[in-house]
Amino acid sequence: MTQPLHMLVVDDEVNIRNALVTMLEKKGYQVRGVGTAEEALEQLEAAPVELVITDLRMPGIGGMEFLHRLKDTWPDTEVVVMTAYGSIDTAVEAMRYGAYDYLTKPIDRERFPVVVDKALERHALAHENKQLRDRLETRTQFEQMVGESEPMKGIYSLVEMVADSDVTVLLTGESGTGKELIARAIHHKSTRADGPFITLNCGALPDNLFESELFGYDKGAFTGAMATKMGRFELADGGTLLLDEVGELSFKSQVDFLRVLETKEFRRLGGTKLLKVNTRIIAATNRNLEEAVKQGDFREDLYYRLNVVPIRLPPLRDRADDISLLVDRFLAECSAQHHREPKDVSREAMRLLRLYGWPGNIRQLRNLIERLVVTVKDTMIQSEHLPEEIQASKEDARTMVVTLGTSLDQLEREVIQRTLREITNHREKAAKLLGISLRALQYKIKEYGIRD
């Protein structure tokens, strides 16, 4: 259920003001009434609204000046003006300054709700268009990354900060959290965007191949080297080299890489010429390198060389607010890829997807959506189409494990999030379950950046 819309009625005639407030409250709106423009501006400063219904003739600040101030400060707020029958020209002028429509006094009780509904429809459409523009801009800026949760906003901010420098970045996080997408975003927002973006999966290479893949080799360097081949480090000259799974490097390979990381100079296998490149390094790993250093599995000097700017990607279970966006994205992509009719996800199925822990993170979610697009014949994906382990999250939803050291703020945020998910974002019911007022709940939702 969506939250109630808020309105402000401004009229110095008490009877008219109270009558309008009563009519609107009966339709389920949250309405406040004031007698002057000065009071209205104070109310708006405290809490903006979707719609203002105001008289044009008032003591103190007049209706037209009030309209100008309102639109200058809250341009997204819709305004309906009220005027005496003989002052329609003034009302038309008000519409030129941004008012949506006007009502003549005495107020027509049949026309009044129609004008209000249309004004709110325009506000909703404008709000939706703004959200779409913002999302499009975000996706354009950050490549294929999808997410508007608080953890991802922090990631976007770090990407912006490090993109235009050449500092080495270490991306950490569980497998499937999107480390390569972040690396590509850093590259494409940097001054190196026109240069190459090269990847090397360190975990897939045995010791004897790492050096030749990274540095390349000259013709005749070893049996089978029939021609000179450039390595990834050289191919990335003027651009960015992503070393994925860098935590899997052997100790010997760590030594070889540390040397070239410090100088940006190297020789191809079998070569004598010293080559120098201008390559930015981004490393990625799902291992805890700090712990690996303590255990003697990873060189401390290499760790500090790589860990100039660390960026930790959150697991999907910590950004459940983004799951609906990711599902929409994957549904569109997979439907187009497999030439299937576009599908939707039922509210209950989406609720279960948000509750599940996703050990495989974004990669696991995408694989599931692809499977559902191919195998589900209906146009609506229901909860029964989901795997058993995800359906089981329905029973786990009311169980919450608290880790020692969790802050009260973190705990409160998690309790509010889970309550909202359990009752499908019905805020009034959530407030009753939590034992707080609706206003207090709305304040907490805003404070913690919780999205419906």
C-alpha cells in the first residue's frame, strides 16, 4: 500500500478551509489547513506536500506572491488556486506562473474532487518521469550497475572519487557481487576511457603460464613460441588492467607482479628489451587478503601496494532494496536474449526473492531469472515457480539472528525492513506491529534510507 498523499489548504475563511479539509480527509488524504500564506510557508518548510490548494485573496502575503515563492522553492508541488467568480483573469495569470488549475467560489463540490485528482495525477506522472530520468542517468554513468540502495550509493561515490586518478584500487567482496562491473565503471569514467580495458583471471592460470600471460613472450622464447606475443600488461598500455582473483596468485607470481607493479617496467619472456607501460592496475578478490597476509599466504608488501584505495562490494543479502530493480533488468535482458514474451513477477514471489540470502549473489539471481524466463510458460512468475530453498525463506522470514557487536541502529533498521517486507510495505500496519506511531515510522524510514 502506498503512503497517503499530503495536502495543504490555505484560506483565511475558516468555514471554507475546514469544509475543504474535511472533504479531502474523507478521501484518505493527509491534510493541513492554515489561514495565511506566512503560515503556509512555515508548514511547507517543516514538511513539503504534493498539493497546495490556496485562495488568491488573503491578508499579508498575497496569493500571487505566495505562488511565486512556493514554486521557486518547491517546483514539484502542484498548486490549485481559488478565486471569486469575477477574478478569473487573475486565476489564469496564476496558471501562467505554475498553478495547475483554478476553482471559483463558491466551490463546486462535484468539480472540486475532479480537479484535485487530476492535479495529483500530474504530480505522480512528473515524479515517475523524474525517477526514470534519474535511473537512466545513473545507469549511463555507471555502466551496467543496477542499484539505488544506501550501500550502492556509497560505492558510486567511491567510483566517482577514484576514477580520475591513477591510484591502484582493490575490489573485495564475495563471488558474484559485480567486481568486474565496478572495475569497468572506474575505467569508463576515467581519462583512460578511450584506452583498452584488459582482464586477467589469476585463479585460472598455473604458475608456468602467469608470467607469459602477463608479460608476453618473444619469438623462440620456448618450444611452440612461433611468434612474438604481447602480454596483458602491455596490451593495457594507456588503459586499465583488471587482475581478477589476485588472491589466488602463487608466491612466485606475487614476486614477479610486485616488481612490475612498482616500476611499470618489464621484459617479455625470452626478450632482452626493457619495456615501460602506462597501465592502471585494478585488482579484485573474494579472499580476505589481510587474513591471508597473517597466515603467510600473501605477501604483505604486495597487499599494501594493491590496497591503496579499497572498495568492498556488499553481498546481495545486504542490499535487498535493489533486488526488484535487478529482477526487472534481468527479466528484460533474458526475455530479449531467448526471444521469450516479457514476464512479470508476482508480489509474493518478489517478497520471497527479497527475503532469500543469495549465497551466489547477483550471479545466482541472474541465473535463476534466466531459467524462469525459459521454463515458465505463464507471463506471471509465481512463488510456486521458485526453487524450494527460496520458498523456504517464507518460514525463515520471522527469524532474525543478531550478531554480537551489531549496533542498535543497524538492528532497528533491519527490524523495520523485515517488518515492511513481511506485510508488503503497508506502513500503517507496520507501525502498529512495531508499536510506534506512523509518523515515527516514516521518520525512521527516511533516517535509515529504507526504500519501499
